Amino acid sequence: MPLIEDANFRPVPLLGNAHFQTTLPSLFRWVRGLEWRRQRLELLDGDFLDLDWLTSGASRLLVISHGLEGDSRRPYVAGMARAACRAGWDAVAWNFRGCSGELNRLPRFYHSGASEDLGTVVLEAAKRGIYRTIVTLGFSLGGNMTLKFLGEGHPAAEKVDAGVAISVPCDLKGSSEIMEQSSRALYMRRFQKDILRKWDQKRRLFPDLIPKSDYKKQRTFRDLDRVFTAPIHGFETEEHYWAMCSANRFLANIPKPTLILNALDDPFLSPSCFPRAIARLSDRLHLEIPRRGGHVGFVDQLRPSADLWTERRTMTFLKGLFGAKNS
């Protein structure tokens, strides 16, 4: 399928720098006026997921997964949900465990490979019986989870008709190593602060199960995944976690049409996060690599009411697969 090395994204003039593109949407974009409806989904293991629905009675549904330490109300999630509704789709943005504003109940948390939770959300949507088309879309960590879910043979994936993944660390090890560079220190400190704060909260609930955090020693994803993510979620080491959960391992097996949008200048991605060889051989995987765009950025307009390039590109891709909303 198409491998597009330079997609048609063009940044706002003078704001094409990768770090500008990465930070602008989170600092200066807002999406207001959406009538979200929250659903608490109780899980069989005793935990819960909070889902936010944006519906108008459509027969098509976009299931949106946010990124690391994000949530369903982030501008990039809300913007995509708004674009979907404008195109005649319903949308559901789900919060990973511990990301909806309330700490989850179990010692476990979320991680890049927790596709069983995405599967539960898809099955919850499918059982409503009103959606003839379901598409899964994920950003960053949620994009890796989405691709893994589509390619690993999860039973719930049979309910899904297509996938979209944006700014995806398809190789978790490679991305982790990139984030160890000094030029990424500001991003890493932000993630470290948010992640360790939640692990500290969990430790107060489960002092015998959760290790003590150390802000001086747990500075990188390698440190965090070695101490927390891997052992708490049943992986032998952080390397084992990365190997088992990286999307690259599953891409060749994805049976449904899937679009990956990764900017070449994304400061979070290593060269191994651009699966060109797999895309060239696949008849289902579309890989587009704009030269610019940063990480979950792709800012080509500054008006909050306007859809960003990724939102328009996603809807164009889905229109090509499923037709216009009234077709």
C-alpha cells in the first residue's frame, strides 16, 4: 500500500520547528463546547475504565486512545472527536487506567501493550448493536496499543473495520533511547513527574507491592519501565516489555486497512519507528511520513475552531474506505 515519504502537511509559517509543533497544541489549543457523556465501565478484574462519548445517532464509531499521561479531554483527542462528528461519526474517547482523574483500584496501571483494555472498549461499543462501522485510532502510546491490538489476533479486533495511529513509537526501545538524549530532557522531566506522582499514590495503597520512587534515579523510560512497568505488569525486564509490546512486532499481521502518520522530525521517535519495509510489503498498511509535524503536533492552522491536518487527513482516509456520511 502507499508509502508516502513526504505527505502534504505544511506547518504554520515560522512555526515549523519540531519542538514548536510538539508544544503548541498542548499550550495554545482548546476545543470547547463538546457535549461529552461519561460512562464508567466496570471490568471483570474489579477495576474500571471511564469512557467519554460524543454521539449523534450515527452508525459509525471512532474509538480514540490518548497518549502517555494524557486523557480523553486533551485538545488533540477532543479535536479528533469533533472532526469525526463533523464527518458524521460518533466518537468515544476512553481513559487508560488511572487517567480519568481518579486513580484506578488495582496495583496495575496502563502501558503501551495493554490492548486488552482497548478490546474491552471495542466490545462495549459493539454490543450496542447500532454501529455498522468501528474504527480504532490512537495517539503516541495509544497508537502503539492500537496497532498491537489490530495485529495480535485479539478477538475484539474482528469487530473493527480499520485503524489509524498518529505519532507512534512503533519501537519502544528505540523511542526510549531517543528520549534519553539531553535535548529531550524537558519532555522527559514532565513525563517523570507525572508518572512518579501516580506511582507514589499507588504505593500508599499497596505499600508491599509498589516500589518506592526515586526522582534522582528514575529519570528515563528505561529506569521507570525497569522499576515499575515491567515487574508490575508481568514482564521479566524492561527489554522484555519493549520487545513484547512494540507495534513493529505486529504490523505485518494487521488484517484491516490501517494508516500510520509519523512526522520525520518527531523528537520522540527513533529511525526504527518508521516501518517502511513492512509498509512496502503490506497490502493493508498505509505509512505517511511528513517531513515536519513534531509529536502529536501537525499544526497548520491557529484557529481553535479549525480541524488540524491530522484530523482532516484521518477523515479523508476514512471517507476513502467507507464513503461520505450520507452514502
